[in-house]
Amino acid sequence: MMIRKSHSLLVFLLLILAFTGCRDPFEPELTQTDFAQLVVEGYIEINGKESGIKLSRTRPVISDTDPNMESGATVMLRDEFGYQWDLQESEPGTYSFSGFLSAFSTYQLEIILNNGNRYISDNLTPIITPEIGDVGFQKDENGVDIFISTQGNDQAQYFLWDYEEYWQFKPGIQTVFIYNPETNEVDYRRPDQAINLCWNNNLFPRIILESAGKYTDKRIFQKELVNIPNRSEKLMQRYSIKVRQRAIDRESYDFWEILRKNSDDIGGIFSPLPSLIQSNISSLTDPEENVIGFVSMGQSAEKRIYINVADVFPWPFFIPEYEFCQIENDTTFISAYSRKFSSGNLIPARPIMSGTTTIGYLGAPVACTDCTLRGSNVRPDFWED
Amino acid sequence: MIRKLFCVVLLALTIGSGNVFAQQIPEEEKISGLFPGISFSRFSSQIESSTDYRFYFKKTDVDSIQVNISAKDNSISQILEGIFKNTDLKYTIDEQNRVFITKGKPLELSLAKDFFESVNSLDEEDSISRISDTERAFSRNKLHVLGSSQSENSSSTASLSGKITGLETGNPVYGAVVFEKVNYTRAIANEEGFFSIDLPKGRHTIFIQNLGGFVEQRQISLQGDGILDISIEENIISLKEIVVSSEKMTNISRPQMGVQSLSIKAMKKIPAILGEVDILKGLLTLPGVKTVGEASVGFNVRGGAADQNLILFNNATIYNPSHLFGLFSAFNPDMVEEVDLYKGGIPVKYGGRLSSVLDVKAKYGDKEKFKVSGGIGLMTGRLTVEGPIGKNTTFVVGGRSTYSDWILDLLEEKTDFNDARASFYDFNFNFQHKLNAKNIIRLNSYLSQDQFRFDPDTAFNYKNQNINLAWTHYFSERLEAEFIVGQDRYQFGIEGRDNPLNAYDFGFEILQNHLRANFTYEMDLQHTLSFGASSIQYNFRPGYINPFGTESIVIPEEVNPEKALETAFYIGDAFEINDQLAVDFGLRYVIYNYLGPNTVNSYQPGGPISPSTITGEKSYGEGDIINTYHGPEFRVSGRYNLNNISSIKAGYNTMRQFTHLLTNTSAISPTDTWKLSDPNIRPQWGDQVSIGYYRNLKIDQYEFSLELYHRNMRNLIDYRSGASLILNNEIEQSILKTDGRAYGAEVMLKKNTGKLNGWISYTYSRSLLRTASDETAEKINKGDYYPSNFDQPHNVVVVGNYELSKRLSTSLNANYSTGRPVTYPVSKFQYAGSERVYFSERNAYRIPDYFRIDFSINIEGNHKVRKLAHSSWSIGVYNLLGRKNPYSVYFTPVNGTLQGYQLSIFAQPIPFITYNFRF
């Protein structure tokens, strides 16, 4: 609903209105207690897709350490008849599962940590997610909005979406040339040396939630997932988004909603107060212990779309890193190849011809020509042209 | 024995006998007889039996004495000389033939010569040193007995006449008003300062008021016609209105405590944001009144929530007292006469809120002539017209509006924030008609509206609409009544136009009808009774959403409308027991009925209120009483005058509140809804104990007050994690029953007069909450006390005005307060691809302290009598130091890592200028 969105806008307006309001970085003096609570995250797919549970621990809020993964635990899933499935630790702290489970049973997840502490989840009932109706996009004055439409049913009313974005981009100055130090010549690049076209991605999505219950026939229409602002590089060539849709139960929805509110909405003037994060995992060893995280089961649905620059034409774009890119004015002649190009900071960009003979190259900075500095030139597996 | 001796001496002194020694007594009784080797005790009793002499001695002193003499017509002195030879005993004989035997030194019967004189001079010194206070107190309290009771004139009244002169100049004071406050008989001094007033015979306190001077008082006992000349302070330049002077007396002498009055004149001096005189901002300079931050709607009184203040604007209840999210208060300053805030000692006629009553009194228009006044500020303009219509009717009409979005337009160029709009207006029309000497009719009406939007998609609006009619009737000189009937309406709406398919209208509305009857009866000199009844009928539409347009697929939804009736009866007595002691006490009985039609869930008793504990659902029809809450409220406050310049007061009151603001934020947001008490949400209850000390210094130039209070509150509302408050038909499943306590001390020193005036106040206050012990759904902070969102223990306010000249004055306002509590993230974790935060216990930390200084200069136009308009300019700077006071602190993931931010609202000095005029 728009009401919530508008609250944060309200804050924004207030700042603007006062025309002097401001937002400054802030580091509070906090007690550096490391609570190191157990965090359990996961969604277990029941139709054979690889899925899993991640176990980690909280860290002090001001700390630069990597996530503190909890490895060496025993994680198992048990149904109401006592059948048991073990999850295998595929990488530190990640316990994977791929198998087929009945959608009509209830399950419990049990965790035994390395230190012997035991945890058990509440009863989990798988929910089959309805297929995604449509992922579409629309261009307006604020850029391009990508939205999703779907329809819920009696079992699946609460939806959670996440997504992965990939896009192609080109560097500020494109070149097909490469300096070969062995021959002291400039060659054409092989496909694996190409630096003209790269892929970038965004895998840190926002949490997007919606309840279908308030719409006619539980139909969610054009729920906005992503806004690509004007002049974004994402649409300079070709863009792809894969949306995963999961139907979850009411309690999980509440958990995600609190998580979302605690992340997105906190701190504004009309923002709600932070809420306590709850969990459907409890400790069998110490009932007082607080666990973070909500585990769900079911079958998710996915959909991928592509958007070409032609679909949103015209799409002027701007990449700050390439703002001041220029090809050198002075020709680098063959004799100077080694001196100028061997360090790798300057890349031959344009040939200078004398008749049909190349007598030298105009160089360009590597930061302007090499897209792999900002992305990867390896085509993702799924990518279709 | 020795004690007896001294008593006698003192007695002798008091009856005024002279200083006598035995040697000086001309005729001594002669004694004859043989006293062979007997003890002194025996000797003395033998002498006592045969003569008038009486002996006084200490037994131990004379134990060793053997009397062995033979006397023949000897005097007692000669005998005693003989007996006491070679001892250190001495004797003294006084006029009454009492013989005092002492050791070492004869008893000194005389006093120091200057004994009495020295007492006198000390007294004199004292009174010189405290001439300003003491002498004044003396002449105020001294009873002047006037006239002769034996006079042949047997009529019940007598005439008091006299001359009023200036204390310093001795000149007659022309125009001084002499009055008494029982029947309000009054007389005015003529050009020679002479006055004459007819009063009933007997005791009176008469007051002498010179315009612009102090109120002086005299105690008189009028036996017959008499003359009393009075010297009063005169003040040639009239700086103060009578209202202000009477306030001065009330600081000390009114029995209620915790009452703050601010005249609009005082408020005009306080520098304001964007130059707009602001009543709510003015209140925030008083001790015990706080806000959670700039630009937040509402205020907190003595640790109470923002919804616990009853805000009355000429009898109308105002649910949202702000414009533009709290940047401006909803009251047009030109319309306001006076503002009273009752923090404690709430008069018995008010009820329905836990913390305070803010009574904003609007004008009814000038009786003499038409007046136009107004002002132009950076964002708003206002205009007020008032005046008489005929002899008995006056009116005032005023409006205020934003006239430009230019600030927003300006911003538009700098940001990609297109189409943001914010505007408001308010409108007042008040009217008073005197039907005859005994009946006055008053009409009060108020309308305010705010509209704002951030993009063309979503628009917000809210509106206050109030109208009421009051009829004042004087049954007799003593019995006065006021009958009020009116309607108050508050509503807000959101229009969502993002997409034709999702387009919606959201709305919320409160409509309340009220009927009140208030009587005051001046029973006698000691008792003033007030009694009456009030009834409020509530109609809430707690939220509805409708599709907009034919394409929209939004399902219309409405939370069940709510109805209730709150009825109260009250009686109170202002009892002046004597000059020192006065008590105000009252009882208010409230009956609250939650009415149908509605559908109400019932829950397992004792269990947590949650979807799983619903045991049933019951529907009620129109007019059915769903449930009833009722109970008494007590209001007691008393004052004891220590002397004319200081008093102590104490008070106790209890309050009940049946409406609850549902807000998940720390400030009132324009989209917060209200909820009525129902079978599952009990009414809030609170009490308050307070004591205070009040003193005026330097002839009322300074006022000092100290008040201490302690409050208990029950059935407050806090929210469960993730509570959703909008469009929720089962609000009881989202709330937590909470208890609260608040306590604190408020100190204020105020300087009323002089070129430099203003006040300093310091408040210490705590406001704590605790999940009720019988709440089982969730325990915030494990059921321990936690600070409320507005718990700011230390608060210092300095308001200073300095008059450079009659036309130029400056004001400085400084405000310090402890940072408000906040829940910080204490740890972080990775979840769903981003870093997330885990929060500390509720309100375990505080944001940095708040400190701000504002400065303004007021320039009055020239004082020529004949000119088109009187104008004034107000120029100033808000947040002079440009301190970045954090409004809040928050953490948000930026590109997957957590970043803390502090948000300041007015982070720079904000200059302002306003032009005011009247003609």
C-alpha cells in the first residue's frame, strides 16, 4: 500500500521543506558487547531444487569482520511420521538440501551445533507458490518501473519476492586492440580478451512483501519491484531480472515485515519504532536464548525477463567513472609501444593509418576501456541474446 | 526550688514592680526571738510563721548553716548579715518581703536599661532591610478599622472615601480603580485622587489597581463612614495589562497548582520558526512541557503521551493542533486572547485526558471600534477583522493561509522532487451577543485544513472543523451558568493515484457532539461552588479504503465504526478557610458507554489476546450498550499562604481517558488514528500527587516556583512487534497493556518587569513504562520499566527579553534538553543478502542532547496616534548556533553494509522576517 511508502517520502519532504534539514553519518557510542546470537535463514524447496539453511552469528554493529558462519552443525528435517532428511554442509555455514518432499506433511527442523546446543523449529507446512502472472515494465518520467502481477489463493496469500539483476554495459572507450609484449605489436583481442562488453549484477535486493488478501480475487496487480532511475547504466544495452516468488504463511510474513521495517523505515520522523525480531526456532538447551530467523518450506516460482535498450528508447545514460574519458591526442608510434603500453595503464584504442599501413595507435586509459574493472566479461550461464 | 525562684522574678517583672534592694526598704519589720543552733530551714519557717517574710532558697546551699543567734528588735537584714557572715551566701529582699538567698552573688532584680529599646531598634533594622516586602505586607494585612460603630447612622452600608496618592511622588493618582471582589463594587479616583465607595459594613479586602501599576490591597473593617488614604506605586507608562497583574497575585494565592498562563503578548516575544507567533512553541518554554523533536505534532506534559492533552479552543476539542507536521500550531495568534495550561490541579469541569488541559481562549472582538490586524511571513499571511455591531454585539473573523509554495518551487530546481506541494489554511469566526444584562450568547467556530503531497500520486489532507454555541446566564448575582452545545470533527485522508488499477481513497474521521452545563455559585465569602454535567457522543470511523475510479481493483474495506457516550457529573468547592488556607476540592463521576452497532471479539480470560484465543464474536445493534466503564475522579488542591509573598500548595488528582491515539511513531503523525475504549481495551487511568512552593521577590518583580510531582498511569497502550495499526479491525491483538509512572521537579524563576524580563526554568522529569503484569502476549524488556519515547530527564529553558527602547526589543531563547531515548541496533547479521540489525532493549540508549538558541528583534512602528497603520517587524534567527540537533538516529544498509545516520531537522541557522500590522 502506498501509505507506508509515503511515510518515508514525508520525511524527505520535511527535510526539504525546512530546506536546511540534514542527514549526517553517525556513530553512536555503543557498548561493544558481542551478543553472538544464532541466526537461522532458509527456505527449503520441496520439489528437488537445491535449497538450504544458513547458520551464522550476529556481530557487533560496528565491526568489519566477515559474517560469522556457524559450521560443523548437524541440521536435519523430520516429518510428523519421524522420517528424517539430513542437510549437508556445502560451504561453511550453509547446509544444503535437494530432494522431493510431500507438500501435505508437516516438518520440523532440528539443529545441533558443534558446541552441543540443540534447536528446534516450530511445525513447518510447505506452501506451493502460484506461478508468477507477469513481470513487466513501464517507462515514465522517473525511469523504468519493473512490476509483478500474480494471483494468490486460499493457501497462498502472503508473498515474498526477491530478485537478481544482471545487465550488460560498455566501457567509456571501446577498443578491440591489445598490446602483445612478446611481439611488441598490437593485436586484435581474442574473444576471451574482450573488454568491450561486460556484465554487472545486483544481488542485494530489498525485501518486497505483499498480502493478496485485500485485493479482489487475491489478485496482485503491478506491484512495483524495482525502479531503474533515468540515466542508469542498467539499460544502456540489455538488462535481465529474475524474480523469485515465494508464498509464505502469516507468521513468516510478519517476520519479514518487521525485518523490512527495521531496515527500510527506521529513523524517519514518522517511522515506526523498531520492533523485536521473532523466530520460529527455539533453543532446547536454554529456553531463554534468543534466536533470529524464520525458516519456511514450500515450492517457489521464478520468472526472468529481459529489457533491451530499444524497448526504452531513447535512454541517455551516465556512468560517473567514464565521465572524463578521452582518447589521447598524441599518436604512440611503434617505437614507443613498449614504453607506453607495457605498463597496462594505457590501452591502444584507435589505429593511425598511413595509407593502408598502421603506423601507430592513440592510447586510452585502462579505466576507460577495460569493462572488467567494473564487471565481468564472462557471459552468465543463463544469458540469452 | 531555683526554678520557682526564677519564675517569681519574671512574674515580678511582668507586673511591673520596681527594682528593689533590702537596704532601700524604709521600714523593715522587726524580729525578736531566740534561735539556738537550729538549721536554716527551721529558722526560715519560724520567721515565716511570725512575719510576712517569705524565703526562697536552694536547700543544698544552706545545709551547712547553723543558726545560733538571739534577736531583739532586729531587722531581717541585720539577722541575715549575722547568719551569712563568713559564708558566700547573699540575700535579696524585694518589695513584697520575699527573701531570695543565693550563693556568691545577690540576685539581680533589675534589667539592663536598654533592654526594651534594643529590641525596638532590631525590629527597626529588620523592617528597613526588608522594607519592600515587609512593610508592604504589613500595610496589606493590617486591619484598618474605619468609622464609628456608635454612629447614629443605622444603615447597613457605609461610605469609604479617601485619596490615592503615588508612593514616590505623592501626586494624586487619577483613574485608579478601587474595588472589592465579593460583589465587585468599584469606584474610580478622580483627578485629585479622591474616591468614594459604598460598601456593606464589616470586613472587606479592598483592592486598588492603577492601570499599569501593581494591585495594592487593604484590609478594612468598616464600622461606619470612614476615610482611608492610600499610597500606591504608580507607573506612568502603562506597560502591563490588568490581566498580567492579576496573574502575579495568582502565582501565590490561587489554590490550584501546576497551572501556567501565557498571555499572547508574552508569546509574541519568543522567537519562532519562520517568524510566526506560535502558541505550542511558546508552551514548550514552560517547565514540564516538552516535545520529542522539532516539527513534531503535539507536546508532552509531565511525562505523559501527546494524546493525553485535552486541547480546547473556546470549548472545541482540537484533535490535531498543528499545521505542516508541527512546523506551525493550528491557532492563529491574532485570534488568541490567553492560554492556560493545567499540568496538575485540573479544574473539576475538565476531564477525559490523563496529562493536561490546554485551554486556548479566543477573542470575541473589540467592543469599541473596528480593527484590522495581520501579518506577512515567509510562508504565511494572516488577516483578522474585529469590531462591534451595534451596542451589544461584537465579532471577530480571522484567517490564515500559506500563500505560496515558493519554497517548494525553489527546491524543485535543486532536487528531482517534482510536484511536491504543501499548503494549509485556518479560519475562525467568533461572535458575541449580549441579549440583556443577564444573558450572553457566544458562537465559536473554527476550521483548519492541511494538504500536502510529494508526487502527483499520493496526496494527504487533514481537517479540523469545530462549532459551538455557548449561552451564559446570570440567574442572580451569585449563580452563573454556561450552557454549551457543539460539534467537533477531525478527519484525514490519503488519495492514492499511483495507477488507475490501484487507485484508492483512504479516510479516517472523528465526529463528536458535546453538551455541557457549567454552574458557578458564590455561596458566601468562603465558598464558591462549581457544578455541572457534560456529555460527549463519539462517532469514530477508524479507517476505510475505497477504490477510486472504475478501473481500480482495490477492495473497499472499512474498520467497524465506533460509537460511545461519555457522561460526567461534577461538583467542586473553592473554599477559602481563612486568609492563609484555601482548598479547592471536587469530585467528578464519569460514565462511559461503548455503543453498538458493532461486532466485538471475546477472548479467553487470562490468556494473551491473539487470534488463537478468540472464544467468540458478538454483534450488537444500534443503540445497544456493549459495555460500560464508570468511576470517580478526585481533584483536590490546597494552598497555604506562609505570608503575603510566599505560599505552599499541594494537590492530588485522578483522571480517566477513553480515547487512545494509535501511533507507532514517537511523534503524532498526520496519519495516526484514534481508538475508543472497548471491552478489550480498557480506559486509561492516572493520578498525580504534587506539592509546590511559591514566592515572589522584590515587590513581585520576581516570581519563584518549585513544584514536585509523581504520577501513576494504568492501561496505557504500547504495541506488539510488527503491529499494523491501519485498517485493523482487531487492534486489541496488536497492543500491549502498559503501566506508566512519571515523576519530576520543576523550578522556575520569572522576572516580570523591567527592561530585562523573562524566565529561567529547569525541569527534571522521568517517564517510565512497563508492560502490565497481567499482559501475557509479550513483555517489552522482560517486563521491567523502560523509558518512554519522551523521557528527557533534564531540560533548561531561558527566555530573555530586553527592551532597548520603547520601539526596539530583543529576545533570546535558549533550550537544552537531554536526548530522547532510542533503541539502537546492537548487533548485525546477514540475512536475505543484506546486513540486518538486531536492536537493543527498548529505549536503552539516547540520542545526543538537544541545544538551541534563537534570537529575534522586534521593531515597533512609530507611536504617532494618527496614522494609517500600526506596524511592527519581527526579524530573527532560529537555531542561531546552527547546531545540528539530531531528531533521530537510524541505521540502514547501504550497498549491503550498515551505515548509521543522524537526522537533523533544522541543521542551520534559519533567518526569518515577519511584518505585522493593525489599523
